[in-house]
Amino acid sequence: MSNSVNTNVGAMIALQNLNATNTDLAVTQSRINTGKKVASVKDNGAIWAIAQGQRADIGALGAVKQSLDRGVAAVDVAIAAGETVSDLLLQLKEKALAATDASLKTAARAALNEDFKALRDQIATVTTNAEFNGVNLLETGATGFNALANAQGNATITVGAEVMALGSTTVSVATTQSIDTLTKAAASLTAVNNSIDAVSGALARLGTKSKALTTHLSFVGKLTDSLESGVGNLVDADLAKESAKLQALQTKQQLGVQALSIANQTPQLVLSLFR
């Protein structure tokens, strides 16, 4: 290699190595600052795209979880109200059965009838107010709802209505049902017995749906955790490894600066030739 004051090859090489070290150091510092080895598309386009897709699914599963949460709450409200209706029917049965006693005096039958009507009307109050977030599975005209089941939005969990309003298929006790006569008491007892059986069946179906929603909600939670873990494996930096690498690069940087300094002194050696 010729001695020249115009071209310093050694300094060029030293500068290239120092620049490469500085670039690696900047990458390592970025990873330490962000905690990610793939923080942007410039770091690794393919991995970044995969991670973004998974993040989209994680966000969508958050919406699924919210839908399932609302569904569980709506069904639980319906179950609580349905159990109350069932309890009221048991009390109605007691009143109706007592009213079938032919030996009852008029005053006693009238008192039983007042109790019966109060309990009957309470069923209407319960079913009307069994609402959560605008969903009422027990009132007349209820149609049920569909809860989201996956991140694509093409699968749902259907919960059907279980109408328990007075005069419905489930609760055959009419809005004007009474026990003020022996004949009406017998008819009311039959209606109440049928209603008790039907309400029990409806509650069993609601319980099954509630369990299905809760089970799927648990699955969605686990799936979300797994996806987040997978994204972390793709983009998160190993900070212990990066810390060790940082120290090594800082040492290389210092050595590179010294090498460049030595290389820059080389042209001065030419002066000794002219002494």
C-alpha cells in the first residue's frame, strides 16, 4: 500500500467498521428502549405483518369477549327473574289448592283470591323488568339474541327467548286468572301446575345456555392469552441478551474510535521522509 496524503485507505476501513458498529449499537439501543426486536416494519417486514394480523385478532377477540359478557349477564338476569317466577307459582299453587276446598266460607275464599291476584300480578312485574342492556328474554315478544363467538364474526351462540309473561305458552296462568269460585280455583290449579313444569323446563334451558356462554368466554380468554404470547415471541426482545450485546458494542465503538484515530495519523508519517 502506497504512502499518500490524498488517500488514507486505513482510515476509510476504520470509519466503515465504526459506522457498522454505530448502526448495530443504534439497533440494540432501540430494542432496549422499546423492549421489541421488531418495533416497526423496517425491522422485519414479514414478522411485523404476521404480528399485526395477530394483533387484529386479539382486538377482535376483545369485542367477542364483550359480547359474551353481555350475553352472560342477560341470561343471568333472566334466570334470576325466572327463579322468582317459579317461586311465585309455588305460592299460587298453595292459594289455588286451598281455594279448591268446597267448605271454604265466602270471606276466606275472597281473601285467598286477593292473595292469588297479587301474586299473579307480581309475575307480570318480574318478567317486564327482567332486562339487561335492552335484552329481556322473558317478556312478550322477546326474540332472544346472538352473541359473537369468533374473531371473524361469522359464528354466534344463539340464546332463545323463554317468555314467562302471563298467558304465554310457558306461564299459562292468564292475566285475569282468579280463584273466587270453586270452578275457577280448580282451573287455576291446573294452569299453575302446568306453568310450574313449563317454567322449570325453560329455566333448565337458560341454565344450559348460560353455561355454554361462560365456557366459551373462558375459552376466548385463554385464546387471547395464547395469541398475545405468540406475538410476544415474534416481536419481543431478549433484554438479557441485548444488555450483553450493548456492552460488547460499546467496547467495539471505543476501539473503533481509537483505530480511526491511529489511521488518521498515518499521513503524518510521510513528513519524516522529508526531514
